[in-house]
Amino acid sequence: MSSIAELVEHEVMSWPNVEKLPHRFGGVEFRVNGHEIGHLHGNRQADLPFPVRLREELVAEGRASLHHILPQTGWVSYYIRGPEGVPGLIELFRLNYERYNRPAASPRTKQE
């Protein structure tokens, strides 16, 4: 049986352009195109960075909690209470992934 962290890691690493690195405060960090999309602290907690406005929405909707150390920032904490919490966490990682993995806008061609 896989651990919660292994389940999350397996899903997030299946997305194109995601890389996994050791996180500076312990755990595993996921990056896409040079941007951290979040990190796991084992099987119990994940922290993810969002713009403050989006963080406010996520917390108000009960999808995440204020960051345990930096509550005034855009960071959120997600407390993993068991396997049933994995889909909600993966949704948050996906939300951040899509913010940083958008295709670049194609340059406009000059009409003559």
C-alpha cells in the first residue's frame, strides 16, 4: 500500500514539466517551469503558494487553511487527515500547476 505522500507525488509527477526537489525545510517540493507549486511535509501537511486573493477564496471555501507560519501571505496549508483528503490536495496542486504551465501567448503577426 502506498503512503499518502507517495500517492500525491505519483499524481503530481505525472504532469508534464514538473520536477521534484528536496524542500529546504524538509519534505519534497514540486516545481513547474522554475516556480514552486507546493511542497509536502510527509503524509500530514502540504503548503502551497497562491496570490493573496486566491488564498482568501480557498480559505473562505474551506479548501485550505491559512499558512501555519505565514498567515498574511498567499501561502496556504493543507492538513492531510487521511486518504480521503488526497483528492482535495491534488486539486490545489493542479490549480497551481495550471497557473504556471500555461502556454506562452503567441506573438501577433503584423498585418501589412
